[in-house]
Amino acid sequence: MNLADLNKVALAMVTPGKGILAADESTGTIKKRFDAIKVESTEENRRDYREMLFRSQEAMSKYISGVILYDETIWQNAKDGTPLVKLIEQAGAIPGIKVDEGTQPLPACPGELVTVGLDKLAERLKKYYERGARFAKWRAVIDIGSGIPTMTAIRVNAHALARYAALCQAAQIVPIVEPEVLMDGDNDIDRCYDVTQRVLNRTFQELRVQRVALEGMILKPNMAISGKKCAKQASVEEVAEKTVRLLKSCVPAAVPGIAFLSGGQSDEEATAHLDAMNKLGTLPWHLTFSYGRALQAAPQKAWSGKPDNIAAGQRAFSHRARMNGLASTGKWNAGLEKQAA
């Protein structure tokens, strides 16, 4: 393992003003997104949609540092035969790959899940590296509910995240470590804070046990936020203040950067929260975005599967990418959204 090179890639992934596009929806997830815009989810349509994003010159070159791909996508070529990986590289961004294989029910823990995909991961990483991937992603899912999460769910998911991260670094690939505490419940922000604190503390404990070099990884956490069904929704300022306090208490300064997931927030909420955090002053790590839906919902709708709408889709993508790029340096404001509209 060459840690200097891993650190260089990790720092490039969190370049101030840029963030990561999560374009790694599984076939099942992208079908749901396409159903919403009445587009058939064929391999060709999925390819065309992602090619539209990767050819958005302004967005990709100015505001996107890296792209997380799904296994199908990393092997696809654009309409003209150029590998999609090459389009990302040509725009100056870094190709990455989602390597987990989804979740399974956790034995003896009703309602809880464990992420799978460690078997044969070492061989898969070699192939992805040869194809051009320089970072990877693995998502653990922790739900908040009555009597959950259990310590069992937190421990087994943290253990798997650390094993994945160690395998990535051995393959000269930067791991994005993503322990996601879901925001689907009726819990308040303080319960989210407490659960996320337990999850992050356990994750870093496991990363140390498994000798993962913190300088060669990126953390992709949830924000401290109210559950969607909670009657009292925390303000933007409270989310920012509590999330930063939480990270300061759990995340070692050696980690180069933190790229948040949007986790079901609306486009503008995800941007406003990130901006408010970056307005709180100097922090030990760069705070940026690794958004899927919060970057893609608008371009998907504008494109709607029609070749004539490619330019409109790219404009919508560039706008969201620019807004989040500004938020990653604390320079966003709501007025900028209105201007574009």
C-alpha cells in the first residue's frame, strides 16, 4: 500500500468547491427513479442517462471531484464507444465504484440489516482498479426504531465496513466508509445524534483494530437530523451545529474529508445544511457532498428519457452541482436558487 498516493486521491475527492456524484443506483433503485419519469429502465436508457451526466462539461469539470459507479456502469461504453470511465477522467474527475452487494436481514435481530459482499472482494477490487476505479464505496444501514439499533447491528456493520476498507487500501483504492443512520422514523434530532455517535465511535474503533490508515479514506456519514415522521423538524442551524459537534467528538483529524450523504433530504435542504456547516468556521477536515438524489432528481425530470432534452438535463445537473459546490465552501444562499429558477 502506498499511503501517500491514497492520501493524494482522498484529498482530491474533497477538493474545496467540489464534491462526489453518487451515480451508483442499483438496477432496482434506478428503475424506481425511471418509473417516476415514465422511462423504461433498459440497459441502454441507463447508459444514455449517465452519459448525459458525465458529458455535462461545466458540472463535471468545475464541481464534481469523483463519481461513484454501479458495476453495470463501470463496464459500459458511451454511444460513440468511449468507456464511461474515460468520460469521467476526461472531465478531470475520479472514477469510483460501489462494491457492497446490498443488505440481508441480520440473524436474531428483527428489523435490522447487515451489508454483504466481502467474499471475493479482493479479486473484484483488482479488476475495478484495472478499469480505472481509484476509490470505492460500501454502505452500512442502521435504522432507528423501537428497541433498535441493537449493539449487535452496530458492531457487525462496523466490522464489515472496516474489513472492506482494509481490503480497498491493500488494492490501492481509497475506501469511502458509509455508515448511514436512516432518517425515515419519527425520532427527534437528539435521538439521531445519540445513535450516530454510537455508530461512528464503533466504526472508528473497528477501523483502528483492522489497521486502516485514516489518511487514506473518506467518511460518508448522515447528518444529525430529525426523522421524516417527527412532528418537530430541526432548523438548518440546529442540524449544522449538532452535526459539526457530533463529528468533532467522533472523527479523528487524520481523516482528509467528510462527504455527506443526502439520505432523503430535498435538494435544497441538503445544500442548505452543508452550507451552514461550512459557515461555522475552520474544521479539521474538508466537508463536502456525496449526493445521489439531491444532485439527480432535477436532471432526471428535465431529461425524462428524451434525446431532445439532454441540454435541459445537463443545465439542471450543472445548477445543482454548482449550488452544492458553493455550499462546500460556505458560499451558498437561497437567493441563488431563485435566480436560476
